[in-house]
Amino acid sequence: MSEYIQRERLATTFTSLCEISSPSRREGNIAKHLKNVFAELGADLILEDNSSKETGSECGNLIIRFNSNHDDLEGVFFACHMDTVEPGDDVQVDRTGDIFTSRGDTILGSDDKSGIAAIIEMLTLIKEQQIKHGLIEIILTTCEEVGLLGAKNLDYKQLHTTYGYALDSSSIDTVIYGAPAANKFSIEITGAAAHAGLNPEKGISAIQVAAKAINETKLGRLDEESTANLGIIHGGVATNIVPEQVIIKGEVRSHSAEKLSIYTTEIENVFKKTVEEWCNPSPENTIRPQLNITTKAEYPALRLSLDSAVIERVRKAGEKTGKNLQFLTAGGGSDANIFNGYGLPTAIVATGMQNVHTTDEQLDLNHLVSLTELIYVIAIG
């Protein structure tokens, strides 16, 4: 059916979406644009939820519904996020042949506007050809890039479909059926300030305490299912002051809930032991360092059975379109993790975007056409 896809119309749609600025929490303009687009396509419902109260975005998530015109066809949803990372203002798209890039000083925005463009073209084809379809719902979230906040605050009771696909990953012809859960933590170590030149013995360097704990913490690839990272360290106020406080922020990820808990606890215990056993260089200094650890679950694991309805549907669509789909597990978290956590089985479908989150980001129009073809067949059952 790729012959029915209007490549240049799809290219124009993608370009226009990318050139509407929508960094996280500033999705208002693209939400307004998309409301108009889906209204012109004859959507039966265009709903903006109240999630902005929690996310801080200019707008809420969008839920768009196209009612079934054939009762025997099962409904499905497609999800994308409207926000981009920075630098994402005033994007200007360059096209060389079939390759889209930015002018070089911003990201392109194919993450995730490639998915949105494919959805618009898919729905346009269904309307033009008057194709029979089941219920189709489109979920467009805000603030995905800053903690999946839109998905976490989506008004789930508005959804009528029970499973679907998040169009949001690099590569092409790839379906992700597994992704890890993640815990994020903040570790605050408090020592004692002192003049670093006059009386350093009266102080406790929080940075030194932290360094000892970090040196004894297992980081990086922990096993085939798990990783850990300390990504932010902040402490000290001046070179002539023994640093009183340091804050460390990190994460643990694992496909196994049991391992996630074990590795998170191990990191906590290393820091607790380091603080409890700390010996000040000067015996006269009896001050003790203090520790405060805050841990929270960032998102649940995504784990779909390969014989589940959501996987079978995309597998059959791949066969119908002659694609050699790869079914993989991944190491990142996305809105799909959150949807699955709410009982909505969601597979991630790659859109063809490359070098995302960089100014070297690019997209091949041929990949965008291939994605559109795949989701069209998924949509019409």
C-alpha cells in the first residue's frame, strides 16, 4: 500500500511539525496546531486533559478519537509525545534528497514528530480511501523528555482502547517489547564547614566522604538486565572552605523488579556504611557526617509476551507489508512503560529517527514512509 502514501505530503507534514517549537513544558503551539489538524480529519473527539496542573506545561495531553466504522474490527491506540529536548526553538529543517536534518544549531525534532507525522498521514489515507477500521485513539503527551510527566498524569479514564503502540524509538522495522523499570535517588551528605587554610581539622569534607562511597559503589553494567549510574554531583561553595554539603543524583535500572530493589538497596547501604564508619583526620573533631537518601520509583518495567495481542497485531502487519520486523528489549524508559503500568499493553515501534537529542539528528523519508505503511495496516486490522 506504500504506493498510496503521498511522500511529499508526508515530508511537508513532518517539516511543518518540526518547525513548530515545542520544548518540554512549552507544547502549547503544537497542541493548538494538532487540534486543528485532527479536526480537519474528522475526529469524533479532541480532548485536552487537565494534566498541565501537575506537569507545568502550557497545555494538557491530547486524546483524539476516531470512532469505529466496522464493529468487527478491534480498536487500537497510537501514542507519541509532543515535546522535544533543547535546543528546540526556531528549528529550521534542511532536506538533502530524502534526508532531513536541522540547520545545525538545534535538534531536528524527529523525536517524536516523526511518529506524529506518520499518524497524520495514516489517518489521511483512511479518510481519503474510506477504509473500514475499528476504534482508533491517538494519545499525544507533554513533558515526556523531562520524566514522562504527561503520561504519568494522563486522564486514563477517557481511553476506550485497551492496547496500542508508542511510536518513539530509533532505527526502523523494530518493535520493543521489553524495557527496564527505574529508581531514581538523591543522596545528600552533610559534613562540617571550616576554613580550608586556617583550621581544616575542624571541618568534614562532604566531598571526601562522597568520594569514598562512590569508589565503593558498583556502577555501569551490573548484569545482563541491570545498570546503575551517578549522573549529577554538586557540592562546595569556595576553594577555601571545607565543603559542608554534597548532593549526588543517580539511578538504577533493571528488567527485574527483584534486582532493581537489591541494587538500589546496595547503593544505599554503601553510603550508609561509609558515613557510619567515617573517621575524622583529627581526633579532636568529634562532629559526625550526616546522610539523607531519597529514592523514588521513576517508571515500571515494560514486559510484553511475544504471543500477546499487541505483539501479534504488529507481527501480522509486518508480514502483510513484507517487513522483517525485529522484536527487541531495550535499556531506556518511555511513555510506554507508564501506559503498561496502567494496564494498557503498549509496544514501542521505531520511527527511523537517528542521532536523537543532538544537533546531528536526522530522519530518512523512506523510513517515515515505511512507518506509515506499518501503522496503517495495524490501524485497519
